[in-house]
Amino acid sequence: MLVTAKDMLKKAVAGKYAVGQFNINNLEWTKAILTTAQECNSPVILGVSEGAGKYMTGYKTVVGMVNGMIEELGITVPVALHLDHGSYDGCLKCVEAGFSSIMFDGSHYPIEENIAKTKELVEICKKHNMSLEAEVGSIGGEEDGVVGMGECADPQECKQIADLGVTMLAAGIGNIHGKYPDNWKGLSFETLAAVKELTGDMPLVLHGGTGIPEDMIKKAISLGVGKINVNTECQLAFADATRKYIEAGKDLEGKGFDPRKLLAPGYEAIKATVKEKMELFGSIGKA
């Protein structure tokens, strides 16, 4: 049974830990993240980008797969299924398909338009008992073809969006999707503190969790970040383990070419990465 992200994030902010959003790309990814969450007794958010949704043939397929797995694997920890960086139309499709949470990324619109569209989605989410994440100030790096430099959000604009009644807020604080460049200046804790001051208890979201130093992650959590997104790190771990398996010629031994064997090392690598992140975020045992 999918739940919204609302209660899990409220508890996280109050308890000074964060819940990880781990993006899913296929069956292996989903199974690895769900089983790790269950083993760690941690709440979890499964993130689906519009590109990944399309790759998995559509949102209804994703909802069917996730609901089926929760039932057949006996998953009892809270699981939210969340659209990541959704367009307005993408959000509506996920409402229809049965997601429990959506993110509307209106950060590239003028603030008035971001507010207007977010306002409409607040009402829709209330009706369907879903959680809603909004974004102010673009997150840098590339995600599904969108490239940004990692701007810092305007705290006043963050307050305007938070006041609309969204569940959680992604505010750009110099964070980047993908790998961080060598000349990265680090997170702007000044911006984060200013946003926190104006938005009160609202859970804040840190995108681009891959490659941010651990001390910065812990500091961000202490300043009110309740949700941290991880995607690239799981992809790198999966690719690395798969490459090693093939380079060692294991796919040529016996039935090593069977996809269940071929993808197993990558699957285990995702599990290890997710567990490591849950430890860092402090969500283990908090289900």
C-alpha cells in the first residue's frame, strides 16, 4: 500500500534525519530499493523521472509493478511513489495513474506562473490525498536534458510557494544533478538557513545528493532538510559492478549470460549504495 510522503517527512524533520528518495529505472532497481528499505526498517520514497516513466512504458506500468512488489515481497515500511521533476501535464498523468506523491518543477517559469500552477496542483493533491513537492531556483547539472548551473533560490519566493500549502519544498542551494565539477563552491547554508527561517516546519528537499560531502549532508539535515534525492550514485554503482562481471568473463561461464545472473552484481551494488545512504541520512529503524 503506497502512502504519501507527508507523515514520513514530518517525522524526519522532527527527528532530525532525512528520508532518501531513490530513483527507479526498472524492475531490478525497484526490487533492490524496496528490499533494502525493508531490511533497514526505513521509510523510502521511490522517485520516477518523466524519462524513466517513459522508459518503463508509462506511469500505469510503474504503479502496477510497485504495488505488486510491495504485496509479493511483504513490504511493510512506508513507501511513497513520487514523480521527480514533473511537468504540469506529467503531474496530472501521475495523479491519474495512482502515484502517491508528485513534484511539480515550475522553477523555470516566472514566479507568478510557478505560483499559479502550484496552487492548482495543491487542490488536486488534496482531493486525491497525495503529497506535493514544489521547486524554487533551478538545481544545477543535467537531468533528462535539462541543464542548470545550481542557482540559489530567493527565500522570499520560497515562502510564497510554501504558503500555498505544498508538502515539501526543493530550494536550490547551489546543488547539482549528476557528478559535481572540481570547481564546485559547495552548498549555500546561508540560503538554506534563510529559507528555513521563512518556511518554518516545512520539510526541505535536497536534490543532487550524489557527491555532496557527508558533513555537508549532515549539516543540511540539521537545518531542516527532510528528503534527499539519490540517483546518479546508484547508476554508477550498478554500471561498475556490471562492467566488472563482464570484464571478468563471468557471462561466458556456464549460464552466466542469463540476465538474472548478469544483473545480480549490479542489483547487489544498488542495495549496498542505498543502505549506505540510509545510514548517512539517519533513517534506519525509523519506519
